[in-house]
Amino acid sequence: MSLLNQSAQSKMTSSGRLDFQWDAPPAPGEVIVVAPGILWARLPLPFRLNHVNVWLLEDDDGWTVIDTGCATPEILDIWEKLLAGPMGGRPVVRVIATHGHVDHIGLSGWMVDRFGSQFIGTFAEWMWARVSHTHDMPGSSAAHRDYLVNNGLEPSDAEELVSNRRGFIDLSTPLPGVISEIRDGDVVRLARRDWRVIVTGGHAFEHASFHDAESGILIAGDHLLPKISPVIAVYEMMPAADPLGDYLASFGKFDDVADDTLVLPSHDMPYRGIRERIRQLERHHIERLDAVVAYLKDPCSALDLSRKMFPKVEGLANLGFALGETLAHVNYLVRIGTVVDVSDSPNSALFQATI
Ligand SMILES: [Zn+2]
């Protein structure tokens, strides 16, 4: 989701050798021209991470909007200002979601309905969002409850977290019913440029970034944020997944992105210095993996481990996010054989390091 882990945030405020071209983001309802035909707008989010950047690309037939924010009255109001103001009343002909998290895809359906736009995205993210942003999807709540209890939560706390999901679901208008699928390596033409689609796992199942080597621009979504580590978390529908393995393996897909490329992230400010940023993110996760191994000298539930990994986290909802992030590191170590589940019960996991 868009909530980013506190501990990572406090550890990663140093921006190293990254270069930031702009000092301030666009005001609500206004835009900054980042390159000819590419406008940057910012929408306020009702989370601790309080904003998302969206990109407006202009062509002869109208606009392409990359990410739409979520369904709040404030964001709808800002879209009206953007559409009537900087976008000149011209239609939105294409809506693209970098991935299926609600702060990115939440208003896609609303915008597609309004303009009859084409909806473009990766199949897994669209499908994931359609499943996750639907109330009472059969099986979902039971799977979520089991996952939380197996990892150490009291049943009453698990129940509260399961019902909290409804808040997220309500932040999305019904998802578009039809998708134009993009896949890794595809080329899409937007704002008179050819963009190579880079699909990566880790933060989401099939997150799409868009690279134009000629102009030196990468629209990076949540995959390579400048200041905070994107959430890399296990979710209840795939409890044995290894999203951290996917994330670390994804960096090679950016090898041919030049270091002076302007990176347009969904949160914080555009930056240059992608090589340094990838090094920082790699180092961060390797340090976290080392910490997990040290904490798991004695058997420990994922919940107790989350409290050690994220000592400043308060509140049940944030603990739920911490649990998902902790399990991402645990599952990576389980996959490489450095951690094993030593519990003798199928309904509770207890992890221990083997070294
Ligand atoms: Zn996201």
C-alpha cells in the first residue's frame, strides 16, 4: 500500500548524491512542466504519506493521465481544477495505472467513465485491484484472519485488522471493466515519445515503469522512490511469497537507464542519480536481512519479530504493515535456507535462523 514503513523512513532520509532539480512540488490544482508535453501534478492523500505525484502527457488527441489518486472529495476537486485549468478542457484519452495500489488506481474507473478513455496497465495489477478493492470477496476475510493468527496476532486483533480493510476499499471507485494490457518490453507512444515498459515485482506484482532513453526520463511509480523505501511486503493472499527476492532481482532491469536520467517518482521529488539510489535501497535491505538473522537466534513469531524490527510502530494498523514487511525479509531468508519454521503446529509459524 502507500503507507511506508517508519523505520525505513527514519533510516533513509539521507539522499546521498541524488540531485533534485525542483525545490517545491506543484501547488494543488497547478502543474510543473518537467519536459515538453509532460506535466507534474500532486494530489493530497488521506494517509501518513500525504501525497502522490501524477503525470499528465499531452498528444494531439488529448491527454494521457498516469495514476489518478484515490476517491476523496479533495482529490476530485483538484482533478476538476486540473482538467479545466492546465489541461485546457481537452479530453483524457488514456488512463494508465503504474500499479494497483489504491492511491494510484483508485480513480481510474471514474476517469475512464467520464471520458470513455482507454485504460492501460498490467494484467496482474488490474486483476489484483479488482479483487482487493471489492467488498466481501468470498474467502478473502478468512484467508486474512488465518494469516494474521498464524503469525502471532490475537484473534480479536486479527478481526479488527480484517475489518479495517474496508477503509481502503472505499477509497477506490469501481475499477475499469476493460484493460489494454502492457507487458515488460512493450513500447508505448505518449507525449510524442517512445517509452519502454519495465515491469517489476517487489512493491507490487506487476508494477510498470516507463523509460524514454532519448529524452532521459523514467516514470518510476513507487518502485524507485528517492527518500523512502517502498513497501516490500507479504500479503495474506500469498503468505509464502518472496517479494523482497523479486525486488532485489528487479534492479538489473534498470541497468541501461543512464545515471543522469530524470526519475519521476510517485512520492517525493523528481531526482537524478538512479545508480546511487539503487545502491542505497540494496544496502538498506541487506542491513535489514542481517538484523532479522540476528533477532532469530531464538525461535520467534513473525509478530514478535515485527516489534523488534519496527520498535517505533504504534497502533494495530501500522503493526499489520510492519508484519507484512517483516515477513518479506523472513520469507527471503527461508527461501535461501538461512531461516526455517520450527513450529510443530500447522497453524502457527515460529522462525529461527540456521546460522
Ligand atoms: Zn504502491
